[in-house]
Amino acid sequence: MLSVYSVIPPKQGFARAKAAAAAAVALDPELSEGYTSRGFILALGDWRWSEAEEAFRRAIELNPAYWVAPYWYGLVLTHCGRFAEAEQQIRNAQQLEPLSPAILHAAAWNSVAAGRYDEAIDRCMKGLEIDPQFPLLHYWLGTAYQAQSRYTEAIEELVIAVQLFGRAPLALGPLASAYAVAGNRTEALSLLEELQAPAAAAYGTGAMNLSGNTTAEVFALALPHGRGSEALSEPRA
């Protein structure tokens, strides 16, 4: 999970997680937790989607009460654009763990990805009532506000997300995008310089690429009108 959210470098994090998941399954082939971790790594570390799905289904079969399996399965389904199936898995997880802000983050992401922004905002608000410091809820709330052109509110939430994430690249990219579309070139370009620094580049923007904003796209938005196409071909982008 740390590599997914750009907290530690992906190569380092996924290698350790993959080894741990394999060891867990080998030690106890009936352990739901091992198959759950295996499914997550297969999906977001190796991009082996069908095998990941088999692992998640096996995990749920072994222990239908283990809420992490449908929660992570839902995240992967959202990532694949299978929003209706993701919604079902997320609801299954919520039935098992109704007060989890993590599951509400998954629900909010699925709503944002499906273009249901009012629903995403409502889910974020509910989650923040449970845990006001949960960074991904601020992240999705800001993302939903930006999609509705509510730039001031979007920036406020994404600034909080950046602070709670410890300025991880995952959160810096969406904030740079929000500043850019709001017309604040200075802040957008400042954040892009931070993202392009070697230390940040080593971590990437997270295996899930949650926001969908590339450095080139944000850089183009932050330039004066008419230079966007140039930005997409410039080496620094």
C-alpha cells in the first residue's frame, strides 16, 4: 500500500510485498489475508488482472467476513473501470466494517471515476465525520470539487491532503492541476518543479495513478494560453 500511494519507491515496496504475500500463501493456503495481499500485488504491481481477480475471489471464499478482501477488490475494479462491480464489492465491505473511513475513500473514488461527483462529495463528508484527518477523503473531496469547477474549495481540500500525505507526489500532482485550472500559474509551476525533482520522481505518483493528471498535462495548463501543445512535446514535461 505504501508504494501505491507513493510513500516509498514502487520497486522497493512491491518487491517486499510480493515476497511477503507469496510466503503467507505458502505457509497457509487457507489464509484469506494471504490471497488478499496476493491479489492486490498481482493487480497493481504486476498488472496481471485475471490472476488478481482469482486471488480476491479465493480470499472471499475462504473468509467472507474479512472486509479487506472486498475493499481491495473494489479498488482494483475501480481502477479497471468496472464501476458497477466495484460498487458491489465496496458495499459488501461496508456491511462488514460500516465505520471504516478507508472503505468510504474507496466508495468516493469509485463515484469520482464514474462521474458521480455529488455522490463522491457526500461520501467524503461522511468519511470525514468519522476521521477528519484521513488524507484520501480530502483528496477525493478536492478532486470532486475540481470536476465541478469549484476551484477554491478544491484547492483548500487538496492542500490539506498534501499536508496529511507529507507532500507525497500522489497529492502534489492534483494540487498542481487545481492551481493550474484556477489560473494560478505561480503555484502550479512551483509544485511541478517539486514533482520533477529527483527525490520526488523516484517515488512516482502512485501505482494507481489516482488523479490521472500527467506532469505534461499540468505543465501545459499552467502555461500562457496557446502554448499547451508545445508543453506536451518539451523535454522537461
